[in-house]
Amino acid sequence: MADDAQTIGLADRRIPAGGDWLSAEALAAITPAELTARTTALKPMLAEAAQAAEALRRPVDSVWQALRDSGVFYHFVPKAYGGLEFSLDDFIDAMLPLGEACASTGWVTSFCVEHNWMLAQFGKAAQDEIFGGGWPYVIAPGVTMPPGRAEPVPGGYRLTGRWRWGTGVMHADWILATGMIPGEKPPRMLFFAFPASEARVLDTWRMDGMAATGSNDIEARDLFVPEHRVIDMGLMREGRAPGAQLHANPIYRMPMLPFLGITAAIPAVGLARASVAQFRERLDVRVVHGTSGTQGEKPAAQIRLARADMAARTAEILLRDAARGTMDLARLGRPSTVDERISLRLQIASVMAHCKDAIATVCEGAGSSAHALDNPLQRALRDVNVMATHIVYDMDTALELRGRSMVGLPPNTALT
């Protein structure tokens, strides 16, 4: 970045003190349906705090604590370490209500839940140290770009880097970050796990949408990371990381990139559903100047509502089908192929495109008052436009990759 890291202030992050873990008895009482009921019950709290979260540029502390208390972060923690080990379909069910209420908070929550799956991809020594050594789950960003510089040293690596897009870092106790060994042939992207207290979080997240995610830059300098807390990210892409062999459940053999795309799409689908519902409510009371009757009596508004509803419903259907496809790859008993992952990537990018269409459709017909800063529709429009800029939703790249695959050409990007 152009900014000098020396002149940027540190973010006001909230490293959790811990000790608020759920008991084994409390976790045993949580079924997938119960977890979804709990996140649904939190919707009014998230919605009420959404504007404050945007002003704070991070999730509101009381909301975050309520999420911790709900048990959501145990979702992908292996049962061997006391976690819930619920399914990918259950994940979508539990996360959608959060996205409906506040896209930013839903986005951060979804990623932090998913990053416990990432930690479960590490070897047994790392999982024993973390899941079995005082953190029954972690709150951790998973930062990949730009990768840091990793220098092999006895017992591990020295890692230096400044990573962008640190979703979850404002309440993080651990950090997952990439690094590469300069000059290594062939080049490998390595994934490092280290305590959040060993890094600096720079106050850089100032965005016109998704402002409340607090996805600030993360900086580490000459940080020693022991070898057991490092894995080859290429193995995660194919669904054959060390943790995939450690745990019997096929969810730990899912290819990483489709799962990442699904995770990030869930709050967008929730936001699209909520925006359609809010537009429907406005139609009953809004009167367009110069006309008689409510907007809901007008055929044009009815058509717009139906079109937006179909776009949101299509997005959810595609999302759930992509989840089934991802699990099908996890159950194959072999590494997923590049072509299989590319096909899913395009489908998941299409999910985001439908969400954008649904939200733009209702906002175009909702009138000027929908753009008041206290109206959730204007925030929805800004948020979905920023969500759609995530690299996994680049439709041009996704279409090109799929087209190349269909005519037998290799991918022209490493992000597969």
C-alpha cells in the first residue's frame, strides 16, 4: 500500500480474554436446528446494531459476545476436540439469518466459523496445541494477499509480511496468514498459524461498504512460527491437507476454494432475501408523488418485486447446490481436479451476481428515501457491491477459467 506503515495508527481491536467457553453439557444440547434457532433469535440485535457497527468499523462488542455465547464458532471444530462438527448445509442454515440482519457482521461470523475448519486442516500437533490447549475454537482471520516472506530456520520459519483483508481480526485471538519462500522452485504458498498478540493490526479499513467488518491490515516482522503450525496451502486447495487424513468426516476433505466462495456468499444471499422483504413492506405504504394509491398497487412495482424475489431465490438454490457439489468432491476418495473446482467457482460467482441483481432491482424502485443513511436498503446496496469485489466472485475470471477448461486449456491463474 502507498501508506507508510510507520505513520498508520493501530486498530482498536478486542482480543478475547477467553474463559467464556461453553461446557460440554451445553454443547451436547446444541443440534443443527437449535443453532439455527439461536442465530435467528439474534437477528433483531444485529439489525439494531448495524448502523453503529458501520460507524465503529467493526462488529459491536455486545453483538460479538452474543455470537460467542450462541455456540456458532464450534460449528466446524472436530468432535475429537469437543466441537460440533456440523455439516455444510447446517452452516448455510445457521449463517443466513445473520446475513439478513447485518451483512458485515454475518460476513465476519461466517469467515471466523470457516477458519476453524481451516485450522482443522493443520496437522495433529497444531490442533493439539490450539484446540486441545486452551482454545476450543479460535477467532482468526485468514489472510492470503500479498503473501509474506518466509525464511526457513531450525524448527520452523521466520515470517515477515503485511497482509490485507483481515476479516475477523478485530476480535481475533489467532491469525492464519500465507507466506512464500523466496526463490523456491516450484513456488509454494504456505499457511502459518500464530497468536494474534504477535502481530500488529493497522487501522486501514475505511470502505464505502462492508465497513463494519473491520478487515484491517495485519503486519508481522521476523516472527518465528514453529514448523508444526505451517501447512502447504496447495494441499488445502485439493482437499488433502494433513487434517483431511486426521478426521474421518468428509467435510475436512472439501476443496478449499469452493468452500471459501460458499462462506462468503452466504451473507450476500441473506442480504438479498432481507432486501426483497424490506422492499415488499415499503410497497404497502409508499405513495409515488403524482400518483394515487400505494406503490404496491402498481404493476411495475409488482413485476420489480417478483423479479428481485426470483433473483434472490435463484441465488440461494445455486448456493445450496454448490454446497452439495463441494461435498460430493469431498466424498470422492481422491483429490479434486482443477476442472471440478473451476466449475464450482463459476457457479458460486453466479450466486453473487444474482444477489447484486436482486438488491439493485429493489433499490432502483424504492425511491430517494431508501438512500437515507438510516435506511438498511442503502447499506445493502453498498455492502453487496463491496462483497462482489472479492476475488472469488470476479465473473470475468470465473467465466474465462471455465471456458478454458471446456476447450481443454490449462488455467491461467493459480487461484483454483
